[in-house]
Amino acid sequence: MPSRRPAAKPRRRPAPARTPRSPSRAARRHRQIRAQFDPSPSREWRRYGGEARRVLVRELRSRFLARHLPSGSGWVLELGPGPGRFTPQILGSGGHVAAVDLSLPMLRSARRRLRGRNGVDRVAWVRGAGERLPFPDRSFRAAVLYGNILGFSAHETSALLAELGRVVARNGRLLLDVASPGAAIQEFFVRGAERRFLRRVLRSPDRYFVRRVLATGHQPYAPDRMANWEFGFHTAPEVGRMLARAGFRVLDRMAVGPIGAFQEAIARAARREPTTWENLLRTEEMVGRRPGVLETGHGFVVAAVRDGRPRPAAASRHR
């Protein structure tokens, strides 16, 4: 990592509270994630391109980021940049970016995409996990977790948020996207209808963890049942409580694409003209903030501020 890593006076590092687990559980989960993402940086880059509804989801997340990420000097942590979809936008807010990802191929892909851009020398690329960040306390003015990082942390969500509470400075911002149980099942069914496996799932919903995800928010690792990694889904009230325990206060939250995220006809029709596209985006943002819609669309996004002292983290509900 370059010598320009976040500079702060070294402090004694508090040990974050952790849920009981076998010593190798986190390592197994990290291997599962790398096995899925290491071979596919290009495919991951294309995930939010092509179809208008996917572009809609990407632009709604980008607009939320622009609304809540303050500009300034100092360092911003981007945890899970993947192929670098939002790295240029984060870099454009000023200062330096520390991009941390489990996947070395993803980091290399993101770095290649930044070649030739102004400020590329202000990005530090770090292979690592969010539950063990190699930075001093209060190093960052903001942290961005786009890409369902909270869900991929599975049983270590409390440890991840405790680390974020440690490295984000007081009054610093935290932005993240979250996969909720209801939105996840909706996406799974839509994808199943498109790829012609929906009837198979509906014949045996328990085999494919439909009821388990809705009841507990937990998806175990079972590749033979289309579960390629262990994952945790969360509702908005749960996320609010977890953030509060880590010393963050929620400022804003919004469902991503409650109208068009899974309605290609709506998104495609709106995208034909700049005015209609902009009006769809604005309507999505209004509807996405209404009560009762945070489990619709393509999950939800949260903006929070670091304004409190982290409290001991409670055990995760995922067993």
C-alpha cells in the first residue's frame, strides 16, 4: 500500500465483540466469495449495464451517493469496490480513497479502469476484509459500502460495523446498500422466471431457502441449491439498531427502484428521452422514501453519521 495511507496517531485498538464461531468460519466464507468473484471482474462490471432497469438501479445508487458523500480533503474508505463502478465518483469528492476488497482480480480490474484519470495516484489499493481493517482509529472522513458488503459479512456483521465505528472519524459519513429479505426473494423469483427455473423453486421453496431467508434473513452456503455463498439479509429497523450499536445515526434511507427495478418495460420506455428518464429517477426517489417500501425494489441504501460511542455489539440473529 502506498505511504499515503490514512495518517492518524496510533491508538490502542479495541477488540470488537464477535459472535461465537469456529476459527476457520470467516476464512471459509472469504474463500467462497473469492471463488465466485475472482474469475469474473468483467461480468461483475456488466451487472448494472445493458437492461434499462439495471441502469436505473445503478443511477439511483449513484445519486444517493452524490447527495450524501461530502466533499473535502482527507481519506474515504471504499469497502468492496469490486471492479471500480463507484470509485471515480468517490475519488471526485476530494482527498484520497482507500479501496479494500477481498478479491485481488477485482482490485486489479478497478485499477485498470482508473488509468489515465486525474487523481488515480490518490487511490490506495488494499486486499483485505472489512472485519480486520489495517488502519488507525478515526482515519476516514467517510466510508462507502456499495455491493451488499453488509450481507456478505454474514455472521460477522457486528464485527464489521464495530470496525467501521472505529475507523470513521466523529461526524464522518457512512453510506451502504442493503439486501432485505423481501427484496431478495422478489429478485430471486424474477430471475427464476427469466431463466426458467422459477417453477422448480416454487415446487420446493424450502429446498431453496425461501422461507428461511424470509424468517431468519440467513442464506447458508449450498451451491447445489443456487446459494453460492453464505449471506445475511436485513430489514431497515435491524440495520438502524446495528448502526446505533456501532455509534452511527441514520440520516436517510431509500428503497432502490421500487417502481422500475424489476419492470424492464417501465425503465426502457422512460430511458428513451432524457426528460422522462430524469422524471422516473425523481419519482423513484420520492416513492423509495415513503413508509413501507424499504423491502421492495432492489434493496435499500442508507446514509448515517458517526456521532456516538460504539456500544457492545449484540449477537447476530443468524445461526
